[in-house]
Amino acid sequence: MSTQRNFLFVFFVAMAFAGGGFFTYLAFMGPPAVPIHATVLPEPRSLPEFSLLDQAGNEFNRESFSGDWSLVFFGFTHCPDICPATLQQLSLARAKVTADGDKNFPRIVLVSVDPERDTPEVLDAYTKHFGEGVTGVTGTLPQLMNLTSSIGIFFAKSDQEDGTYSVDHSAVVLLINPDAEFQALFSAPHKIEHFVDDVPLITGSD
Amino acid sequence: LITRRLTILLASLLFVACQADSGPPLVASGIQVFMPLPGRSAAIAYFDIENRSGKTISITGISSPQFASSMIHETTLIDGVSRMQAVGQVVVEQSSSVSFEPGGLHVMLMNPVDELTTDAIVTLEIHYDEAGLMIIEARARPRSNP
């Protein structure tokens, strides 16, 4: 009887230590970090074959995404608000992450959805304002549609009262993996912290 | 007793009315002006504006002596698609605030009269109601280094 009581005592003490250890582990280590702002696709989707021009006038195609992670935004240089604000947020996120020691933040790609006004030369001056690692891409309307229609990006010309035009466009930021696959997306409205927190978790450079 | 209570109530109302009239009706904060991007001629301004008056105020226009023209625009985000349109007036309800911010209301300042340099003081004239005018200022900053 005494042996049985001793056994139970030792058993409960052991359980108490094990439970305490488990909760201490959780308290210090926390659950594994997962992206909370980005939507990660269950299976990455291959980009279609496409052909555009970068700001230097060189061809920019599906292969151009190979080997590096890329954050891709669709906008235009006459857009005064959300396009420069998003590029600014992406640039500041990259500056923050690289300052924290991670040198592998994705490059930033602006795909212009205003082929009438955004020539490679216009994109060259515009993208340089946001620092190194920002690529500007443009093409003809059919070339752009070939890429955007396959990945659910919308854009359409919109006449303004003052006789000019704007372009309505999807405000999402896509994360393309080094295999040229669409892997995750960030929905607007964007915040710098969304990219700072989630991009390293998805790219595995955290 | 009723007379005394009425006197206190009237005194309280008078006090509140005096408080409401003691300061400017509109107060702006967080003012930012971003310079035109390379190849572009439009700067952009953002700020928060608070209505401290006892009545609704309508902002009817925002101008700047340093720019040939200006417009209030609003970016809307519907089903993930960004659209921009001109806005005729902005209503600020009493005791509330309206934010001019990226992805929402903003002031487009077009065609600088003179070249706009970094840290130049930009004056914004906020026109409201019949003849109200409020003047605010901010330094022009590049997008790359806000």
C-alpha cells in the first residue's frame, strides 16, 4: 500500500514537472511564426509565358523572375497616391529588413498598366527615385493583358473630368518565388509592417 | 428649485458654447507634402483635420500659391481595385476628424510655379463654408526620404 502511494506521489510530481516544462517552453519559444498579413497560396501557381520591356529597354519575361524572390505591384507613374505610396512602403520595408541584417529582401517590380504614357525611359527615372532594387516594366496592351489576365489582375483606363485619364487597377502586391511562381499576395491597404513581418517568413530568410 | 436648476443648465450651456467658440474651428495635424516624382508635375498633400466648432463644416477647396492648380481627390478601394476621382467638397462633422491619407482623400498640387526644392515650405489654403479660410504649412519632402 505504501509502495503504491509512493509511486503515485512520484508520478504526480513527475507530471507536474513535465507540465511546467511544457508551459515554460511555450512561454519562451512561442508557437511557430506564420504569415498573418499575406495570403499564401496552398500551391504556388506558375506564371504564364510573357514578354515585356524593363526600364533599360531589355526584354523582361518569365525567366526574369527566376532565381530571386520578387514583390510585384501593378500601377502607373501618373498615379499620384496609392502607387507611389505602395512603392514607398515596399522600399521602406526593404530598408528596415536589410538594416536588421537580412540582405535577401525581394526585389521590387512595378508593372506599369499605362502603356500609353509609361515608356521605359519614363519608368527608368521614376523607379530610380525609390532606390536600388526597383525594376520598372512595361509593354503593349496585349502584352500586359497576357500577363495580368492569367493572374487575376484588373486594370482599365478611366477618363477624368479635366480631360486627362487615370487607370483603375488592382492594388494587390504579389510575391513571386525564384521558380517564377505566384506564391503569396498582400491585399491593400498596405502597411510597411505587413511586408517587414511576413515577407521573411515566406521567403525563409528570417 | 426649478429656477435654480434652469439657471445651472443655462450656465452650463453658455460655458460649452464659449468653449466651442474659443479656438479655431478647424485644426490640422500630421501635415505631409510629397514633392513631384521624377517626370511628374503633381505634388501631394496629406493631413488630418479636426472640426472643433459646434457645427458641421464643409471644405470646399484647397489651394496653394506655389502651385498653378490643385484638386481634392479620393482613392477608393473596392474589391481590391483602386480608383481615383475628384471630390467637390469634404464634410467634417462637428467634433470629428477627417484624414487625408494614402489610399483615401488627398490633395493634388499641380504644376509648381517655381521649382520645388526639398524642405521648401509649402502653404496650403483650406477654404471652407461660405468664406472660411485656414492656412497650414509643411516642408516638401521626397517620397524616398519622408
